Amino acid sequence: MTEHFPNAFRETEPVWVHQLPNSKYPRFPSLDHDIETDVCIIGSGIAGISAAYELITGGKRVTLLEAQHVLFGESGRTSGHLSNALDDGYIEIEKRHKPNGAKLAAESHTWAIDRVAHIIRTLDLDCEFRYVPAYRVSKFLPGDLKHEADNKKISKGADYARDAGVDAVFQKGFSVSGWDGDFSQEDAAVFAAQGAFHPTKYLLGVLEWLKAHPNFQCFADTRATGVDEGRNKVIVWTEQGYNITAKDVVEATCIPLQDSSILAEISYCRTYCIAIRVPKGSVEDCLIYDTDDPHKYVCLTACDNKNDYLIVGGCDHKVGHQDSLDRFEILATWACQRFTHAGTVDYHWSGQILEPVDHMAFIGKKEWKMHTYVITGDSGNGLTHGILAGRLVADGIEGRENSWAALYDPSRMTSAA
Ligand SMILES: Cc1cc2nc3c(=O)[nH]c(=O)nc-3n(C[C@H](O)[C@H](O)[C@H](O)COP(=O)(O)OP(=O)(O)OC[C@H]3O[C@@H](n4cnc5c(N)ncnc54)[C@H](O)[C@@H]3O)c2cc1C
């Protein structure tokens, strides 16, 4: 690694540990007896914790199982954008989910951003949440002929997003404050009312509230090895040899636990992030996405009294398609060429994202099951997908209609093959 990384650890760690180290995470016992509950949720990421919150507030008894420690998975390694400016774009979503899928996607992801704001207010959580704008900008420099052509696509994408119900508009001559390097930017699609937050502070805040609730229990270091749905109950088997008997089970394990046709509908990618110091106030507090394929994405989080961290992510590739490129170095160079205040990289990390063939997550009852639910297929928007999954799954279990259910139905089987 070069001069960009004087302080970065060799081991990759996400920037979120800067303010909340793993040692401060709440600890939970491992399972040492058989138990019976209303709902057993497997996996303590944003999907599992959101489902637990919605179900507990709905009056259910909930048992959360985690194979490792809480937030061990991708939710502890995310980049913290809460966005309805969906990665795959409303043009593609509209094509795949006629007639009203784009509207439902926009509505559900907007709901998820507002749901986080609501839960933060209700539980009085301190987790850096703020509404910020998002900007989609061309990867080509102004003056390049391709810049104009790219802008046409960005503008069309903003029109489709607006038709779907997102507050989006293309602004010619709009520049992001703090993007002051030689690789200049000009023109952007502007998406209002996106969210930025400290994801692990938020999730652990919700988890602390759940921990104090009499209807909630959580077991860590407890790996589920199988789920068996019978006539009136579902049994979860664990590595420890103890069972959980539940009325309903939710597999919130990021990658589904058991063989499922869903697995064939998803491709698996690795994405990379760095956190680079910038003086406080030198870069606008916003989310940025460029049009590169794979795209780069940017947001901010607090560092100390003087600095913020500019989180820069991207350079995704399919799992198993790794080449010799140093993706952390590429991200650092990209950031320094655009943000002249960018200093040293203190954190760099990577993780996995799942890309469903038709862009929407799989959330709901597993094929042929009545009481076993699955949440998977984040499509790069796994935070909002996880939050809205909590609502969808709780509505399913509590027998309420939900207008988003068909869009996310795991049995929709829209294989591109
Ligand atoms: C670098 C990076 C940046 C990202 N940035 C964004 C972003 O800005 N915005 C956005 O919306 N999305 C983003 N994503 C995607 C998002 O972070 C994920 O989609 C989301 O966190 C997944 O949440 P989850 O709860 O489904 O899974 P996870 O957080 O992975 O949780 C699953 C949990 O299940 C546990 N588990 C697995 N198997 C078992 C078992 N058999 N028994 C018990 N427990 C088990 C795991 O240990 C894990 O803790 C990003 C992802 C990465 C990697």
C-alpha cells in the first residue's frame, strides 16, 4: 500500500469501529436448552433486528439466533447509505416489474428511510442520523462528448424515479460542494431526503432496547443447522444440539440457510470501501453515486472534532472473479483526484453483496412454506431492504395485507435464464 494508507490496519476493519469498537457490542449467551417461542429469527443483521423490532412491537415473543456475535455479518461492514435512489435504477426496475413495481419499490424504500428516523425518535437513539441529498453524477469529465450522452441517461433515470414517486430532478450546472479537484464534476440528478447514519450505533441501540423487553431473547454463538416446518410448528435445529420450536421462523442470514431456488436467482459480488480523513465541513454532507460500472459511492461519517471520514466505496466484482487490481488504492486515488482535502486512509474493508436477477430482494414466505420466511438479495440496497423486510415479514406473520408483498415475493421466479 502506498502513501494513502499510513495509518490503515493491515487487517481490514470498517470505519464504524472508530466510534463503536466490537468490544462494546452487547454479549449474549449461547443456547443451552430447548425453547419454545412465537417467532425464531435466524441472523442478527439489519434484517433480523428490524424484523425483531416490528414483531416485538406487535406483541410477539421473539427469539433471535446468531451464529457468531451480533452484527457479525454485512450489516457491521456496510457504508451506511439509506437510499431510495436505488442502485439498479428505476428504468430497469420499471422494465422488470410492470405495471407498478417501480412505484412500490420507491414507496417501500422511502418508507424504510422514514422508519429509521421514526425508530430513532421513538427510542431516543444517538446514531448520527440525518436526511441528506443524494447526487448521481457522470463518470465522464465535462467537455468529454460522452459526458453529455451520460447526462441524458442520468436525466432519464431521474424522470423515471420521479414518476415512481421519488423526489428527484436533474440539475444542469449543479456541482457538489467540496468536489474541487482536477477531475471536475458538473450536472447531477438530485434525490432529496435520503438518509445517512452510523449503522452499528443504530442497530445496537435497537438491540439494547430489545434486550430489555420481556418478550425478547437472543442467543449468540448459536448456529442454526436446519429448519423443519411441520403441521403446526417449525423446528430450528442448532449446532449445540438444542431445538427451538416456533410458530414462525425467519431466515435473515443474508444468504439463505437451506437449498432454495432463490440461490439460482442471485449473483454474488464483493464490494470495497475506504474511510479517508477530510477536514470537517470541507465536503458537503451528502450521498454521491457515479455512473461507472461498477459505480463509486460516497458518504460522510464523524471522525473527531477536526475531521470527518469520507467513505468511498465501489470497485465491485463477482465473487471468484478477483484480479490483481488493488481496489483500495483505486478508491483512494479516485477520492484524492476529486476531493483535494482528502488526507489519509484510516480504514479499509470489503464485504459481499447479492444481486438478484430482477433487482429486488426476496422477502416473504419460502416456496411451498406457510410459516418459514426468508430475507435475502440485498441488491446493494440491503439496509433499506432489511428495514422494509421487517415490516413485510411482521405483516405476513400477523396476517395483514401488504401491498409490497408481490414485488418481493421469493416465489416470483423471474429467472433471466
Ligand atoms: C462494504 C459494503 C457496503 C455496503 N453499503 C451499503 C449501503 O450503503 N446501503 C445499503 O443499503 N446497503 C449497503 N450494503 C449492503 C448491506 O450492508 C447488506 O445488504 C445488509 O447489511 C445485509 O443485512 P442482513 O441482515 O440481510 O445480513 P447480515 O448483516 O449479513 O446478517 C446476517 C447474520 O446472519 C448470521 N448467520 C448466518 N448464518 C447463520 C446460521 N446458520 N445461524 C445463525 N446465524 C447465522 C450471520 O453471522 C450474520 O450476522 C453494503 C454492503 C457491503 C458489504
